[in-house]
Amino acid sequence: MGALHAGHLALAVEARRRAAFVLASIFVNPTQFGPNEDLARYPRDLDGDLRKLASVGVDAVFAPSVDAMYGPGDDTRVRVGVIGSPLEGAHRPGHFDGVATVVTKLFGAVGPCVAIFGRKDYQQLLVVRRVAADLVLPVDIVGHPIVREPDGLALSSRNAYLSDEERLRALAIVRGLDAAARRFAAGDRDPRALERVVRASVEPAATSIDYVEARDADTLALIDGPVTGRAVLAVACRVGTTRLIDNVVLGEDPPPLGG
């Protein structure tokens, strides 16, 4: 959606590694924002974004208007099922229908391709994979690891909203995920205990918490017993007025703070 940072550019670099022609889309999609969300103030810098994409060798940029994507009489939406219901789906009703609709439109415009999506929006990645599979779209969906600042904060366009003090508080998210990942590596397979490790870090720093949940990494189903395979441990919270998300895939990702 623009306001590009190093995480977005990493997607373009990965695309270049996989394909001879790289196309980026920039579109702040109104149908994935709720009525009280930040559509009007979402950061936009098209000229800066174009310079950044050119610097990493992107061949073309598709930056349509809202009218071009949702023209007169527009009345079709792609509705996702179970994969879009928990986590973000529970807290942002209609969000994934907007994501699925615009992604389907973009895939239709592009045709057969490889599409690179960041894993910070982990549930979105699963939703897009489900849409491509269910609608038999000729697209290979590739997930790219989360790109972080040197101190561990997951890169996000919304980080621009954070004050200096809020940004320091936001580091509690990655510290909690790191601590839980280390507990998992040491043998702890209790999903509720791992969630508590993250909450203990996030609660003192966050203004509010939407969720801290461990779920099956493929289906997002709740894990009732011990973690026996891969599990995504996902967080969504507000620091000040800024909503931030992050995650770690237990059984796959290393602890996000490394070392």
C-alpha cells in the first residue's frame, strides 16, 4: 500500500531473484479498512516510493486510482472462509474480504506470475494462498521472512505514527516473541504458557491488546494440547493509537532477536 520501507524492497529483491520482469503495485485499498481505521491518514509518498523501487531494479509500477480498481457499478467481492475468521478477522470485520478482492483484481490484471508477500502479515499470506488455490489462479505465492530494524522492531509503514517514546515501548512485542521462541527451543510445548510469556512482556508497554495467540501455522486452528508441529505465535496490540502486529513461527523461525 505504499509508504515503502526496507521490508517492501526486500520483496522486490526476492522477486528479481525469481523472475526476469518485476512489477510492483502501489494501491491504498479502501475496501480493507474499517470505518474507524486510518484510511484517510495512511502514509502516502508515491514519488518517494517510485524512486525506492527503481533503486532495486523494479521494471514497472502499477499505481491505479480507486476509480480504476472500483469502477461504476462495482458490486463483486471475494469472501474468504475459515482461514480469515480468527485473529485479524475477529478484530477487523470485512478486512480480509477487501484484501482478497483487491488481490484477485491485481492477479487478474497481471496474469501468470510469482507473487511475493511479507510474513509479518502472516494471516494475510495464508488468505492469499487460499484465494489463489480456491479460484485456480495461475499464481505462485511466496512468503518472505519478516524484515526487522537492528533493534528487532518489525518494519511497518505504520511505525511512522510512533513517537520516540512509543517506539521504545513497541520493542516489548519482539522481546516477548523472542522469549517465547527461546522457551519453545528449550522444549516448552504448552501454547498457553508461551502466550503468557509474550503477554508478560507486552502488557506493561501496550495501550491495549487485541490478541496474543498460538495457532496452527497452516490452518490457524486453535491448539488445544501441546504444540506438535509448527505454530504461529501472533500478536496485535496498540501502542498509543498505533496498531502493530508481529509474529514468530515456532518450529521454523529462529528467535527474532538472534544471538
